[in-house]
Amino acid sequence: EFTDGILKGPIEYLDGDIGFKDGASWVTIDAMSGTEQSIVLAGMAVALAQENALRIVMLDELGRLDTERLTKLVDRMNELIERELIDGRGFVPAR
């Protein structure tokens, strides 16, 4: 859910690898860009942290995202705060 509409497909676990399907291709986390990896790992952290007292998502290297994907990511974080799935968010711009 975290990556819906932000990455080309939903995150899946297949044959011991984390990745997503891009058409007929399987894209493993090792083949993703650094920014895509950060988004995937943040999504996994949100899912795993649901029982924690404080759930804050921090992402860096966002300067690599195009405007459309960055807007979707910020909107998703705001949505997760509204739904009380995370407590806060922080973004670190690229240098």
C-alpha cells in the first residue's frame, strides 16, 4: 500500500527476493535505483512498525525523484499520518 502509485508495481517477495513486477520483468531490490530502494525500505518499515509507540518515516535522496513521484510520495505520507498509520515524516533533500 505504501508504494502504490509511486513505484511501477506492488512490492512482493518472490523466490527469496524483494522486488516488483514491471510488465513481464521482475525487478529485484538490488536492481532498483537508490531512491526506489529507500521507498521500498520505508514501506517495509511502516508495515513492521505498526505496533511501535512512535512511527516516524525519514527519507533522503529525494532530489532524484521527478516532481510527479515526489508529489505522490508526500501525499502518501500525509495520508498515512491522517490514517494514524505513522506519526510523522521527514524528508532530507539531496545536496
